[in-house]
Amino acid sequence: MQPNIVFAFADDWGRYASAYRDQPGESSIHELIDTPNFDRIADEGTIFLNAHVPAPSCTPCRSSILTGRYFWQTGMGAILQGARWDETIPTYPLLLEKAGYHIGYTYKVWSPGVAVNAPYGGARTRYESAGIRFNSFSEEVTKRPAEQTIEDAKKELLDETGANFDSFLETRSNDQPFCYWWGPTNTHRTWEQGSGKDLWGLDPDDLTGRMPSFLPDVHEVREDFNDYLGECLAVDAGLGVIIDRLEKAGELDNTLIVVSGDHGIPGFPRAKTNLYNLGTEVAMAVRWPEVISSGRTINDFVNLMDLAPTFLEAAGVEEPEDMTANSLLPLLKSNVSGRVDSERSFVVTGRERHNLAREGGLPYPQRAIRTDDFLYIYNFEPDRWPVGDPEGLDDPNTTPPPREEILTNYHSVYADIDKSPTKVWMIYNRAKKDVRPRSRGSR
């Protein structure tokens, strides 16, 4: 019997889940959060330790995942600003639909671009009748009516996720297999300052001494990171709703569930849009009890574009000849933990451009290869933006502009780093002796 396929894919989620806390070499940040629903998928299936995105920017990453090709093989579909989908390039959801699957999505698949979410069928396969407020989780809960509790406000947004998924399930025919993409964007900027503590009880001071070494270990940066972790917990809570609906429908054990995200944390140096680990490394867990043994850990290097041929093979649908990715089913069907396939000893990632902040700006092409021991990043045009010194901000003798001005007017400075309190703090304090090496080294 063909399995259902559910892909939970959170924008900018990175690799923050409590299932990673006991893995060797992992950040102690995982000890501060609890993600029971991701952990359940990992415990009842397989967790991946070396899952990377093909590109640490949403549009090229998603073009790769949908097509099973490297992003530079998807033409204009891989450009964040000005993307246009080439309908001659096949995508796994539309191939599954042709094979009889009921397909649909909620929230983000492939955007911004023309036509929005075209590779998943566009507006005709969208299921958002209950709304899209979940995508602004912390803002929505923070601005709740005075008479509403935090938990009630959270439940209202989680009910939205459930209702959207229900509307998708209700429209399929009889026992038709389905393929669903749940793509929340709340882990993408912006989120409410202080929400990690106010809404989730996470204390930013608990991050003291746990932050990546290249980030300033100061309250403003810790709070920013802490608020992001709160959004990660919201994603996990939404995942729990999807799992619950599958159980109630009697479909959970015949469903191939994959949970991941499209790159690292936004608004921090070396993360989103960059080829360091913090940018390309993501959480990934897979559950399919009919095929996958539970409790396994795989440390093979995998690229998320490998999911397209995986989904097609699982459904018994022939993959296109020009699909360059490789199915993960051999890894998933194995009973072995650790390194399963000796040839999966590296992963290739890259970028062309993310945000061309200035008129006439040029792409900033990079490629990288990550192995067990090394990360090699090659900059093809190191003299281009964003390596340069925009607005003279790298001069330690200049007086920093007011923080309010930085927050308002400096989005185009180091534009591959999203607007954030961390970015403001680093620009404002860039000339300080203990900050300057971090500021310069972040590029």
C-alpha cells in the first residue's frame, strides 16, 4: 500500500530540538529546550546527525527539495528576489498527484516567487481556511486580549493548524493516499522581543556560556537567541497537532513523516545565508514504522534535496532522469546506526545570492564541502558584496549611529543578515576591542 507523506518543514528552524542533547559534539543549548513531538518522531523512527540544506536561503533551498536537483539546476526558481518557476522542471508533489495522490500544503512552500508556491500546485492545493496567524506566533499571543490567558492564546493558534490540516484530509477521496506539506514561518523574523521568557518560560541568562563562541555573550544577544528558541517550541507544538490528527484519523502508522527546516537561525552572523554549520545544518527526523526501525541514529551526510527521490520511491513513482539527488530509503531501511553508507562521507552546499541590497548588486557565489573533520568554503568573488565595508562601518574611528537609526535604516548593511537586535548590537559596538574580531570574522 502506498504510504501517506507528511513533510513538516519550518522556516529558519535550524537544529534546535531536545533529541540532540545527548548526541556527541552537540551544543549545550539543546539542554534548555524540550521538543517532545520532534523527539517522538526521532524515538519512533530515525534521527539524522549530519543533515544539511543545499543552500542556506529559503527559495533556493526549497527549489532543490521540490525538484531533487541542486539549486543551480533550477534556473530562476532558485533566486530569492525575482524568482520565477520553470514549469518544465518536474517536482515531486506534482508527480505524486499524477500518480493518484491527494496533495496539499499549509503556509509556506516556495515563496516569494512567481507564481507563488507553483511547484506544489499554487493556490488550488492551499489549505488555509482557518487562517495563517500561526506564522506570527509570538506577536499574536503577545497582543492577545487582556482577558485571554497565554495558554488559551497558544491553543487558538494550534487549533488553526489542526483545522487547516482537517480541511485537507476532508477533501481527499475515500482511502486516497495523501502528500501534505506543513510549512510554518514563525521561526523566521520577526518575533516578539522577550517572548522566549514571557511565553515559554525560557530564561535568556541560562544561555550564558552556551552561545556559539563567535557571538558576543551579552544579554541583548542572549535574549534574541532565547526568543528564537521559543518560536522553535511553537513549531514543535504545532507538529504535535499534526501527529494527533493523524492518530485520530487512523493514518499515523501508514504515514512517512519527515520533520526538518530550511536553514539556520536568522539575524545572526555565520547562520542563515552562510555556509558555516550554523547556516546549513538542520534537524531531521523520519518516522515510518512499516519500514523504519525505531530508535536509530544515522550520521551519514545527507542533503535535504535527497527527500524528493525518497518520497517518490516510497510511493512507487518513477523519478525523472534528471533528478540528481539520491533516495534516502536505503539508509532508512537499514537496521544499522551510525554511518550506513560509506560513500555518504560529505555533503556539498552553496549559495549565489540572498539579498542584493544595492541597485546593480552582484551575486556572491560560494560552494562548500563538509566532511567529518573539515569544512571548506570557496568564495568565487571575494571582492564583491557582502565582504566589503558598507557605509564605512568597519572603521573603528567612526562614531556609531544611534541604535534607533541602525534598527530603522541599516537593513541594507550586511543585508544577508536579517534585521535583528543582534545585528543592531554588533553594528553599534563594532569598534570595541572584544567585538571587532567577531564582527570582522563573521564574514
